[in-house]
Amino acid sequence: MKLFPRLPLVTALAASQFAGAQPARATPPRGPSSQPLGLATEPESVDRTLVFASGSGAYNTFRIPAIVTSKSGELLALAEGRKAGAGDAGNIDIVLRRSRDQGQTWSPLQVIWADANHTCGNPCPVMDREVGTLWLLLTWSRGDDHESQIIAQSRPATSAIL
């Protein structure tokens, strides 16, 4: 593994809900008839599925969820699996669940990257639809490094963007 010294920690957040925050609603552009362009009707309901349940399996908390659709239509959901708690440092793995039926059912949890007591984090999947390649950008740091130390560069170069 090649380490990149003194690079700032990069995070990619695919989806997040903050306590009390309401999602922004964009006003769709309207045509001459005052109907929203490109939308026949507003969806009546949205099905919700809990893909990563904190406290399940070997993980105390799941954070930094990301989802991408493969070239074949399979949904790939990734997240950080935090073993010891909700903190940003420590024993953190990258986990994956797959759905082949548009999110109705999900595969069992798979660990796709674990490095003992270190932090494997910030999954950011990017799908190249032309060739079908999934690029997965990630970060790594020592499990005993904390964000403030990484930003202040007060520790040896122990973080990497992969």
C-alpha cells in the first residue's frame, strides 16, 4: 500500500440525515401549462429500506453510506462499519450489501476491507458505465490517529487516500 504523506483527509458523503434537518425540495422548472417539466406526477409514497442497522453483526455503528448502480443494474450499498462506537477513529471496516431486485431484498453483509484496528473509511463508489468498472475511492489511517491530529499534521504521515 502506498501512503501519501501530508494529504488532507478527504471524505465523501453519499447520504446523511441530521437530527431535525429537512431535505431541501427543489422547485421543478415549469412549462407553459404550469406543469412541472419532465414529471408526470409527484410520487405518492417512497419505500424505505434499512440497509445498515447499527448494532447488528459485529458493528456498533454504520456511517458514511454510499450507493451506486452497477452496469447490470445491481445496487451496491457501502458504508463504514464501526466496531467500537460512533467515533471517527479506531477499528473501522468497509462493508457492502448488494440488491439484485431494486432494493427489495439485500445480501448478507460482506466485509470488503478490514485492517485490524486501523481506520478504513469514506467509501466513495464511482461507476464507469461505458466499461462497467466500479472505482472505489477510500481513505485509510492508523486507528489511533484522530482527525485533529491528521489536520494539524502532528503525527507522522500515517494517512492515505486510495
